[in-house]
Amino acid sequence: MSTDHNARPVLVAGGAGYIGSHTVRALEERGVPVVVLDDLSAGHREALRAPLEVCGLGDPAGLERVFKKHNPRSVIHFAAKCYVGESVEDPAKYYEHNVLYTWNLLQQMRASDCKNIVFSSSCATYGNPVEMPMTDGHPQKPISPYGKTKLHMEHMIEDFAHAYGLHYAALRYFNAAGASQRGDLGEHHDPETHLIPLVLQVALGQRESIKIFGDDYPTPDGTCIRDYIHVEDLAAAHLAALEKLEAGKDRIACNLGTGSGFSVREVIETAREVTGHSIPAVVDARRPGDPPELVSGGTLAGELLGWKPERPDLRDIVADAWRFLEAHPNGYGS
């Protein structure tokens, strides 16, 4: 790679968000120049030290301005709507923000001769599991508009790669969790829907109890099992994918998970041990569309990226999330 190429920044779309901000930090620590593109509708300026362009992917003129100003060498794309329930209630928003806005980004990359994109995809593209654990080659039959839009985004990127010489990595991850080990970056969503921060909010006294949606699933303790992957491990995988693309690799598509599943009750019990709080739990009805078990069984991340999770232990994940939440009880506004 030429020195001139390395001097150009990597553009991180959605870089002020949860996974994006951890990835931006990992790039900075590697000495990679970064510029963040984020409209701050869900991201947080306080999570960044990198240069920030406040602009959304729904603004083609703004996108053109940012690309002309910074001439990015590669893109990491996190900017998307990501709530399954909301996508069922308002699919139009998801097709606009996820599919149409990604088309805007890809068109601008074409116009700017920017050839590499690492895309934040999801195991939601698989839909209901037909095998467990779920391999990298699991059939992609998404059941929610969110999962469908992520798959449309994958297909669009793949078609652009075939026709216009784009290099891409589609990283399908399982449940992002945890926080920076320093305790200064973490999860701050409004509304919060992820299990670990919700459980920890009970320990903080911000909620009376945690709801368990169904305890009659065909799992060892009756509650749903998920594969939780540390957010810093996710960030490291994005860097590894970027490195491979910039070294000439064409196309990468793989799962990002630990290969281990933990039940809702196990998460709650681990949070009790980490925080020293009792964390009352209340069993409620099942939520529609919740599969009993979602665990990654892929090996391609190791084979293609040379990547493996460094912090797969649930206790470490919960402890890191707790450290951030204790220091930031009201998120970045604390």
C-alpha cells in the first residue's frame, strides 16, 4: 500500500454509535486516520475524539461534500436502523434508512472511486434457525423487515462488487454486548432494548425488575439462549476485515460470534454476581418471533480474518458493561 493511500482516512458511517465508537477508537489506536459520518440521531458526540461530520446518508449533497473534503480510502458502514419490533411496525422507515440510504452511500463511493466497504450485517438475515449452531453458510431467510433490509443491503453491496469492482466484507454478528475496558465507552440507547444493560439498570435502581419473556422454551432452564460477543472483539474484527480488503481481498462474508450461548437466566445470575445486587426477575409471556436459541457456529472469521474473540467470557462482558454504567448512569449525558 502506498504512503499516499495510508494518509487518506477511513470513513466510519454511524461511527458515533455503540459499535461504531469502539471501532473508531480501535482504528485510532492502530494509528489509522479516521473521519466519522453521523447524523447523531442515535449516536453520541461525547463518544468520539475523531473528526466528526454531522451528516446523514439520506443527504446525498452532504455525502458528496464529505467525500470531496476527506477523500476516504475505505468505508466502514454501521449507519442503520436496528430494532426488530420497530421494523415490523414501520417497515417504510427501515427500507428508507437501511436500503435507500445505503444505495446513496454506494453511489457516492462509486463517484469517488472508493473501493472498500466493511458492512455491519446481522444474524437476523438468517431468520429462524434450521441448524444449531448457525454456520456461515446458514440459509438466509429473514423473518423481520429489519433482517430483510440487512439482507437487501448485503445483496446490493454484492451486486455493486460484481459490476463496479467494489471490495466488501459483510460481517453478520450475533448479540453485541459489553463496553470498553477503560469504562469510558459503552452502550447508550434510547430506548434500551438489550438484555445486559436492562438487567444492569435494575441493579442501579433505575428499574424495579427485569422481565423474562417466556420460561417454557426447549432449553435447559426454559429461557432463550443467545451468543453474546464483546463490543471490543467486534471492533477488532472490523479492523481485520478492513486490513484484508485493503490488502486486495475481494469478498468476505462471515459470522461474528463466540460459539457459546447463555440463557436469559444465566445472564441475570451473572449480573447478580458481578454487581452484588439481587436483581428481581419477573416472568412474562413469550415475545412473538423469539427463537429459543441463536448461537454462531461459523469458522470463516478465523480462516478469512485471522480473528477470534479475546473476551468471550460472559462475566467479563457483564463486568465491563457494569463499569461503564456505574460511571455513566444516564449514559453519555452523565
